[in-house]
Amino acid sequence: MTIPVVMPTYARYDLAFERGEGAWLYTVDGRRFLDFGSGIAVTALGHAHPKLVKALQDQAAKVWHTSNLYHIPGQKRVAELLVANSFADTVFFCNSGAEANEGAIKMSRKFHQSRGSDRYRTMVCVNAFHGRTLATIAAGGQAKHLSGFAPMVQGFDHVPFGNLNEARAAITGETAAILVEPVQGEGGITAASADYLRGLRQMADEFGLLLMFDEVQTGIGRTGKLYAHQWADITPDIVTTAKGLGGGFPVGAILATEQAASAMAAGTHGTTYGGNPLAMACAEAVLTEVLSAGFLDGVNATAHTLWDGLRALANRYPTVISDVRGMGLMIGLKAVADGGNGVLVKELMERGMLTVPAGDNVVRLLPPLIVGEAEITLALQTLDAACAAIAQGTA
Ligand SMILES: *Cc1c(COP(=O)(O)O)cnc(C)c1O
């Protein structure tokens, strides 16, 4: 056998971690790394947060799983937190971002078909990322994710991100919904303007479409509000959330208005694990912390400091970094050289700092929301050293 026992679908970095604490990860051989990737925007409260550890341990000693054949008290508590702090009236719990998006797409079809309409198509954006299931790779529409997996799931129309005229022109009598990331994550940390999101809301109203935001990466305080669309002060019909929601425990959710969910009667959708007591204990602890007084103010203050430092860095190294973009603590550094994002990620890693590459030659900075001032300073110093080495050709 030459195939590894772990199926080699990832080109992994040669690092393995044994434990973490706050913004730090420690390898099995004792080296420490400043974690500015947060497991791809997942460990929102950092590693081994005492309140999360306690919530999971307490629940683990009680009951792990019962199935959704019975009431799960934790689901009601987490749903109440989400409903009280968002546009939503109701929540469906699942296990991942892709599963949340699949469910949202299903909901938009069901919404229209239950009203006797045959609308089923979802308008999505070029360069989007919505997950790796058959429907969500079709929604993302990226050749590198679709290749070899034909036939493609039907029902997705791609329009350029940020362009309202093209979106309007693409609407047909079969369009059921619009699905957009408020900040494109995997695509390269491209933030939609508030005007664009508001324009989509108006368009959805005018044509009777459901407006769905994929906030799998942008949600749970990542941009400085619980959900990124809240900066635009608009009310979507459906929002999908996952990544940060469990702080590292797998969990996802679909948030919806009463109207958007009106056709989701018993038996219409389901999941075995979704919203199990362990996941709900973690999500409740994460949300309680993120929604506590001053927490999001702290995220915005931290983001402000980091952005200032990154703009100065980009000015110092114009041959290395061409752009600083994103929102809050979801930041992209666009590299100048071809493949420069991979080089910068590697240079940072060699200096003890973890970041994540994204599309469009971008390095993603996704620190835990609890990252401290000293760690921001250290990250900026490490970035400076890495950029200096690249600029001087000594990388
Ligand atoms: C990560 C991500 C997904 C997929 O989430 P999984 O939990 O990996 O299925 C979907 N949409 C966006 C915007 C994401 O960033």
C-alpha cells in the first residue's frame, strides 16, 4: 500500500499540535505557535478557554446524545440566544457549514414550492465558497472543486460579486433565492459593501426572492458584530452559521424568519447528530461569552489596532503586500508576487506564526477574538520580519 491511512485530500503542513492555550498552539515536540488562523475561523475564543472546557466537561458527564426524536433543552437555550440577538425567529441545528447551506438551499425551494410556485434556482456569486457537498460545490462554482465530480447539481446561477446590475439581469421566473457571503472568505477576503447588501435586499423584495447570507466564516463576532450583515442594518430571510459557533466543537445552524421557515413542518428536514447536547453546551458557552457586555467592543478595538499596524506594514513593504482588506478580525493581505501568499504563510510559520492562505493570492489573518494586545504586537513584528526577508530576497 502506498496510500496513507488518512486519505490524502489535504496537502498538510508538517506540524502536529498537542495542546493549545488562548492564541497559542504547542506542537508535539514542544514548539509554540501564535495562532492567527484559529483553525480557519473556528476557535473564536482561542484554545482551551476555561468556560468552554467546563461547559463541555459538565455536559460530557451528563448525556452526549439522544437524537432529535426528543427535545434537547440546550437547543432551546442556544436558539433563544440566536433569536434574541439577530433577525431570526427560528433555528435549525446541524453539524457543519456545508450542511447548513444545503439546508438553506432546500428551505428556499420548499418555501416557493409549498406556495405552488416552481421557482427553485439560487443566485450565487462568482468566487464564492459554500462547502464541499455536491450542491455546495455547484453553488461555489469553482472549477477546482467541481473537477471530476460531474454531473453538477442543477439550479445555480453565478453573478459577479458586488454587481447589482448583473444580479438584477440574471433573475428569471425560476429564481428562488440569493445566497451570498457578506465577506467572501476562501475566495480571498473580499468584503461586500453595505450598499450592495442593501441592494440585494431590495431586489429580493421586488422579485419575491429569499435573501440568504452564508455567514459560516463571518459569523459569531468575527467582523465585530455577531453577524456581518448587521453592519448593513438589513434583515435577511435566512442566515447560515457554523465555524465559530462551537468554538471548535462541530456545529452549524440555519437561522430563519418565521415566514422563510413556514414550510419546514415535521419530517421536511433532519439530521441525526445536529444540535446534540455536547454541541449545544459548547455553542451556548461561546454565545454567552461573545454576547457578554463589552466583548464585541473589545473585538472592534483589537481589530482597529491590528488594521493600523497592517496598513503601516503594507506601506513599508509595497513589493510584498499590495492590499489589506476584509472586516474586523477577518483580514486578508494580498501578496504582490505570483504565489506570494504561500511564501508569506511559510515565512510566518518558520517564525512561529500560523495564518491561512486564501484565493486571489491572499493570506488570511483570523486571530481568535480574545487575542491580546501583546499578541497583536508580536504578530506585527513577526509579519515585519517575514516581509523584510521576502523583500530582501532572503526568504
Ligand atoms: C468554511 C465555509 C463553509 C463550509 O463549512 P464546512 O463546515 O467546512 O462544511 C461554507 N461557507 C463558508 C463561507 C465557509 O467559510
